[in-house]
Amino acid sequence: MQVIINHKENIKIPMPTGVGLGNFDGLHVGHMALVNTVIRESKLNSLSSTVYTFKKHTENILRKKLITPLLTTVNKKIELLGETALDCLYFDEFDEEFSRIKPEAFVKDILADRLNARLAVAGFDYRFGYKGQGDVNALKEFGKRYNIKVIVIPPIKIDDQIVSSTLIRQSVAKSDMETVFKLLGRHYSITATVQSGRRIGSTIGFPTANIHPEEYLILPSNGVYITKTLIGGTLYNSVTNIGFNPTFEGLEHKSVETHILDFEGNLYGKIIEVFFIAKIRGEKKFRDKEALIQQISMDVNAAREYFSSND
């Protein structure tokens, strides 16, 4: 898969393309239905299958003060789409100047001229152009004008709910990881480099790998989770705490600390990916270190029982 990151160079694609349109935050099951349609229809029509999106979420540029927490980083999108048969992933630069482009100009200048699109695939609620003035009906109208066939993906429902990035963010924030798994089609995960912490875990017999996720990446609510951790291509069972460590005077910033079961080795400076499976309990301040150790032992045993019964 070719990855193009356009920084106002107006990089053009020479071959005719089939283009998937959207922010694609989360790359959930609805997004993947769209992507698979792009791939399938592009192959049938001898087009280069392409996903066109932005490095930054459009809402975070337009609203400024109201930040939309994200489900996926740029690197995660590249990884997930790289596992498909997609030919090209095109990241464009979305800024205030770009946001003022008129809907027809977007279809003409971006889709037709820059991307050489002959096919465009969008979700039922897709909006484009200045202040979101363009919808899928406008996309179809302009598509006819510029020789671009338009396919609209209907809403995808799971448990009578329309799958959306907003719904998934709400489920992550509520720590409803079972619903998140259904909507994403995979366990929600965070990838980051292990950094040195206060090493409290090591002093009480439960060493942890401390990571600081990318800014704006959404975190499940504070508490302890059953997780799996990917280290160098190998998955390990683990328990992860999110919060401020209130028992030990607390932290200024929220931490993500993962205790990897049956693992020995130095992880500092290594990149790991933590997959959130289920929440064990909420965050709690304990009366002393001994009470905390007893609770962590119970958390680890709960995780071991889970993995033993779900292998």
C-alpha cells in the first residue's frame, strides 16, 4: 500500500482511482465496509483503490476549543489499512483555508483533478465543503458533472445501533469494552513507547510498563483492566491501570501502567500496544501499601481466571 502525506504540495495521482471518503477515526466495522467496497469496486473497474482522509480530525481544526478525542492515530490507520488490499492511503492537509473550499470545487479540484477519481464511495452521512454544505446528494450531482460514479454506504447497525465513531468514543469513555469490541471489530488499543515512571510497582512486587498515549487519544475511564500487550510481535496477558495513583500521593497527569503477567525483561524505550478487554474495577485510594498489594493480587488473579476460561 502506498502512503501519501500531502503538505500543500497538491500531489496528484496519475492513474484513475476509486476513492473512499471520510475521517475514518477508529476504522470501525462501518468504515471497513466502505473500504472493502472501494477495494472491490476498484478492482472490477481497473481503478487504483484509494482512501482519502486527513492527518488531523476536521472537527479539531474547525471547533478549536472543543477537542474531539480520537480513537486512532495516523500510524494506526496506516497499520490497519495496510492489512487490506488497498492500493493507496492519501492524507491531505486540512486547515482553515481548506475548510473554505466550496463543495463543487472539492469534487472538481480534489477528486477529479488531484485524485483522478472515477469512483467515490462515502457513508450515508458524509459531508464536505465549506461548513459541510455538501452531502451525498450533492456528491452524486457533482459526480455526474465530473464523470465520477458515486456509491453511498447505508448505515451499519449492531444491536439496533448505528455504528459511528461518536458512539464508540462514548463506549470507551464508559469503559463498555464489550460494546467497543463489537463496533470496532477488534479490541481498542493504545500504542506508545515505555517510559520510566516512579517504579512504585517494582517496589511492591508488580512492575509495570508506563506509557503516555498521544495527545487527544481517548482513554477508558480510570480503573483496572484486563488487557493483552503486544511486545515485539508477541502477545502477553496483562493487567492495566489508568488513573492518578491516589494511594501514593497521586500524579499530576493521568498514567497508563501495565503489569505484564509472566514476563521478565527491560521494556524501557520499547514500543508496546495495549489492548483493552474488560474492566475489573474503578480507581480507588487504599489506606496503605499492604491493602493495595492485596487488591492488586486479586486483580491479577481475576485476569488469570479470565484468560484461563477464555483461551
